[in-house]
Amino acid sequence: MLKEFKEFITGGNVVEFAVAVIMAGAIGAVVKGFVSNIIMPVVGMFTGGVSLADKKIILAEAIGKAGEAGFKPENAITWGAWVDTIINLIIVGFVMFMIVKSYNNMKKKEEEAPAAPAGPSQEDLLAEIRDLLAKK
């Protein structure tokens, strides 16, 4: 079992998976920055200059001030941040779709590449020579 695990860990699939996870994290960070810094300000223009990320429904107001005895933070549903996350998901999904689609197209082209026509085998050539010699 330990030998199988060692083969699994040192296999190419695990390394490829690790690279994919790291790249996904990097793509996620880029997309989050894109949504927060570019998309949401544009959406905010259509909502009257209000940032959706700050939108929330307050269920219970904060009591006191932070750091004081008896302080209770507000309890709120931050639906604007949720909208931000949904937009992130849609963009990441689209980016991943485009990556997979281009990968599949590249793979399909490799599979469709015509193989070089096979020439006669050594046995065929020897049989042809034998037949030519037999005719003489």
C-alpha cells in the first residue's frame, strides 16, 4: 500500500493537479480583483453610485462600541457581498469554460492529424522480390 501511495504521489497526475490548484487560486484572485475593482463600480453606476458590496439588511443593531464591555456587533445579511460572490462565480466559470474548450479543441486537432501513410512492410517487399525472381 505504501508503494502504491508513493507511485501515486510521484506520478504526473498529482503534479498536474497541484499546478491546477495553484493556478485556480491565482485565477480566483485575479477575478476577485476584476469584479471588485472594475465590474462592481460599473454596476454601482447603474444603482445611483451606491456600492453593492456595502448593501446589507440589518437584523440587529450593534450595541455599544468595539472594545468596551457588553459590546455586541450588528447582525446583518450582507446580500451585496453575496452578489459580488455570484458575479465572481460566473466570471471564473466562464474563464474555466474557455480554458477547457481551448484545451479540448487543441486535443481534438492532435487526434485528427492524419497519420503518415504506411509503406509496404518488409515481408511485402521480400514477397514482391521473390515473385519477381520467380518470374525470371
